[in-house]
Amino acid sequence: MNFDWDQEQQEFRSTVRAFLAEHLPDNWEELAHGPGSAAQTEFSKTFCGALADAGLLVPHWPKEWGGREADPWISFILAEEMWAAGEPRGGQYMNVNWIGPTLMRFGTQEQQARYIPPMARGETLWCQGFSEPEAGSDLASLRTRAERDGDNYRINGQKIWTSYAGAADTCFLLARTDAGKRGISIFLLPMDTPGITVRQIPSIIGEGDIHEVFFDAVELPASARLGEEGQAWDIIRLSLSLERVGIPRFALASRMLRRAVGTLQRENRFDAGAVQQAARAHAACEATRLYSYNIIDQRCQGQPPGPEASAARFATVNAERLVAEFVVEHVPEALAGGDALLLAHHQRAIVAGIASGAAEIQLNLIATELLQLPREPR
Amino acid sequence: MDFTPSPDQSALTSAIDRIASRFETTPTEFHGFALDGVELERELESGQYFDIAAIPEMGPIAAALVVERLARLPCTAEIALSMLVRPQLDIELPRPFAVIENGRPGRFVATAKTLVLIDGAQVSVAHPSPEDVEAVESLYAYPMGRLAGKLSATPLAAEQAAGVRTWLRIACAAEMAGLMQAAIDATVEHLSVRKQFGRPLGTFQALRHRMAECAVLAGGVRRLALKAAWTGDAGDAALAALHAQESATRLIYDVHQMLGAMGMTLEMSLHLWTYRMKALLSELGGRGAQAEAVADYCFGAGQGSIER
């Protein structure tokens, strides 16, 4: 047991930081404000292209797809540094983390050849068509239908709270091909297919983040299905296990806490109350960091996903909340034109317990799988 | 970064597990506050386990693993200070160790052979005679004692005093981590068997979520404590102690709430962990003082308070 970084890991972190220092424009923090805005989407394509050229976009991918098979520590250090910088990859982080690897595992040769190279070049944006008006935490109750018609499927239905849908080229879509949990299939749907309507829903999170997507008799070939009919649940479970820790939110939270404290110190406002809250938030961030590292370590050892990942996610939610509350209480001007990145952090922090699954679902998993408490009656 | 114990550390924890297995149960006739682990202490002494931090292939992190493991037992002995603080002062100093903060009663004071005296900013060390100290009755689940009179003590230089505070924080966090885990385990057992409204209490989401949150906090304390034991860094120590005292405050309330009236009786063992945690809550000034230490060490000048 040790808590030191080895030389390769330290050098890789320095390389990523140097890349960020060189490639982030002076107005980056203003750009970071809208996680799915047109301006950020456009910038992310240039930025990801440069990352790809430097071998920093998909270092953990297999060589055949442009990677160098770097271990999970390298991809996590990359993710930490990117998120701490305000995530200049925009929505492309999803390609890198799980959509690409999922296609490598379950896609046909044709699907892989079509979709993976643009991801590895940093040219394409995806959205995930999961949630629906009646299917949030209870995802298995989704209603969007994919009906087989000869060599085609016809999609009818609606998705909601879909991030990046307005700018995405392709949707990783869940749709029902049969009844029940085992009746859900995955489709790779180009967003310019006739019959798709995207409407942005104004949100606290910022421009371009939340959308409704309507599917009105959208025709797509059977070759657009990923895996077998009814295989969605197995694929999703495996692809999400590729991304067991999720976004290293603690990295930006921790950086923003330091920035807020720095502001207070410079202006002689770091009073006793602020000290108490800042220290608690810092402890929560560092506990979360170690939880996440623990899970990366398990992954390096080839251990199967365990309930600690849920604990790490819940710890993250706590840490994000403490930092966001600290900033609102002690640096309130940050949300009123005072600091673009503190504002962007706030907008991301408030969804920490909601995006990619409600925190309360994680608590259920912790209770059942980690604590081994008896299950709730269904 | 490696969270897997080394072969040496694994061998050590296995040996400790074997010792601990003989002390896992509370004697049925015991209805007191502090269950004194005299036998456990004797075993650890004869195996020279109190000196493991000074063995190069073990180090303080191995000692922290042992402290955490043994804190889960219902019985208690002076382990954490001897294993984690004593090596930083002088491994030859006689044990048991105890701390007296600003003249207040402290854990193991009545039997201590080395006392660390904290008076405001000053830290000093003394070796009491039996007549210098006396036992006190208390609700805490440690044997508590206090000074019976004046004692001559040797003040520590500021740097050494700061080092002692750092390792006291690490010892506190490592012990708290074990206590939290044991309290959770005892509560989970209760929630799994105790039925109300026709089903186990542990099936009610209101309780499941609270227990899950406690488990997340306890896991964070454990990881922070182990990291601090590895680095020996003052900031890491302050973070670990802060998170320990902060989290324990909530956890103690929650687990007692879940055991209801049963947890109020001395026939249940829950107090053997929660009232040890309560004794640790005030140490080194409590969580408010740990927060100030975090600010000093982590947000102070030269500590990177200005984000990169």
C-alpha cells in the first residue's frame, strides 16, 4: 500500500498540464460556461483534434484504434486534468470514456469503421438517448419504440434531459423492441436522419445542455442496431463499468475551492466561518479523490466492479455540494459576473447528484451491496 | 498509488486478525462502560507489535492498519498512541501513552507511563508516578483518568510539538475509522434481524439511505487516515482528523437512532464504539480546531492556496 505517484504518472500529468497551458485560449473560462453551447462545441473539435495529434485524446485505447493501451491510471489522470480545466473536450469525453470502447466491444466491423476513427480524431460529438419523460431513475420503463419493418426499424417516441443533443452528430439511443427490461435495444442513430426534432430546454446548467428529442417515424436500417435485440441492458452495464468512477468531479471542485479561498484571502475575507466551511469541503474533496483512486487501483488489478464505485459517486456528490455551497455563501459575486469558471463549476456541481443516475439510487446500491442490508420489498 | 497491502503488511494484518478473533465478543456478564482489553494488550506487547512503525518494511501505514483493525473490537487498550505517536518521539519511551489536554481527563491517563501534556500551544512530555494520576468514572468507553497533582514535564521544541500533533491527529483518525466501521457493522446486524411492521428495519429506505451515507463517510475517514499515515504530512493529518470528527458526530447520532431503546442499554455493545468515538470528538480541540489546522496547512502561505 502506498500513496505515491510513479515517475511515468507524474510526467504524464505534467505533459497534460503543459498541453492545456498551451492550447486553452485566453477566453477559455468564458467559453467553459455553456457545456453544450455552439461556441464550446466548436472549440472542443479544434481542441480534441490537437489532443489527438499529441497522442492525448485516447491513450488508453487499443493501438488499432489510435491508442497506446495506457493503463487506467493514465486515462484517469487525463480525465482529472481535463475536468479540472473545465473540460475543454466538451461532450467528447463520453466518446473517449465509454462510447468508443463500447463500440469496440459490441459493434460490427462496419459500425466500428464508421464511428470510431472520427472519435479518435476528435471530430465528432455524441449524445445519449436514455432518459424519457416517464423513465428517469426507472430507466427500464422507457417507452420509445423501435418497430422492425423488413430491413429497417421505425423509431417513435421522445427522449428528454438529453445533453449535447443540439450539436451531436450521433445518438446512442435506447429504444424498446419488445416488452420488459429485456426488450430494450441500442441504436446508433445519425442525428440528421429525417423525423428527429431537437428542442433545447433552458436550464440552470447553461446553454446547450438539456434538450428534448422527438422521434417521429424515424427510419433507420437494421445495421444501425448495436448488439442483438434486447441486449441493451447487458451492454449498458458493461459499458458503464468501463467508466466506474465517472467524471472526476473532485478535481474541478478542489481547484475551485482553492480559487475561492484565494479570493477571500486576498481580500481579507477568509473569516472564521469561511475557514470552517472551506476545511470541511476540502476534506470531502480529498476523501472523494482517494475513493476514486481506490477504484482505479481495483481496475488496474483486474477486479470486477464493486459497490465501492457507488460509494465513490456519493462521496463526489457530497464534495460538490460542499464546495458549491461554500462559494455561494462566501463568494456570492461568482454567480453574478464575478468569475466565469466558478460560475461554470456551480452549474456543473448542481447536477452531480442527478446526472448519470440519481444519488439516491447509489445509496440503495450501497445499502444492498456494500452493507448487505436486506432488500426493499418490490 | 497502490491500495493493496504489501505481502509484509498482509502477513501483519493476518496475524492481527488471528489475535483479534479471540476478542470479538463482549463477555455476557459485562455491563460496564469501558471494556478493558488487558489480555489483548499483553498479547500485543509480547509480540512486540507496538514497535511495528519503526520496522522499515512496515512503517506507520502498517501501524495505522493495525490501529484501525483493533479499534473495531469491543474491548479497548492503549494502542494508537503507542503505535503511531511514540515512534515519532522516541520508540524507547515507556508505554502506555496518554494525552492530557488543558488539564482535562484523558484516555488511559491513570495507567500511563508516558504523558503528553498539551497546554494551549505548548506540548510537553512527563513520566508520572502512580500517585500523580487517578482513575475517573465516566460515560466514555475508555478507561479515563486525570492528574492528581502537579507534575514536572519536559517541554518539546515547537517543531517536535507540531510533529506530535500531526501524529496525534493520524492516530485519532485511524482509531475513529475502526470505531465507525464497528458501529456500522453492529447496526447493520440489528437492522437485518429486527422486524417492525412485519419486515426487517433494514428494508426501509429511510434507514437504508442514512446507513449508506454513514458507510460513505466511514470509508472516506479510513482512506484519509491511511494516506496521512503514509505521508506523515501535517495537512493530510488535519484533513483526516477533521473528516473523522465531523463524520463521527453524525454517525454516532444515526446508529443510536437506529438501535432505538436497545442501543441505550449496556446489554447492547453499541456504546463500546460510540462512546469511544465521543471521547475522540473533543481531542486536539475538536473539529473546529482541525478545520483551522486544515486552513493553516492546506490553504496557508506557500501551500498553493492560489489555484494553479
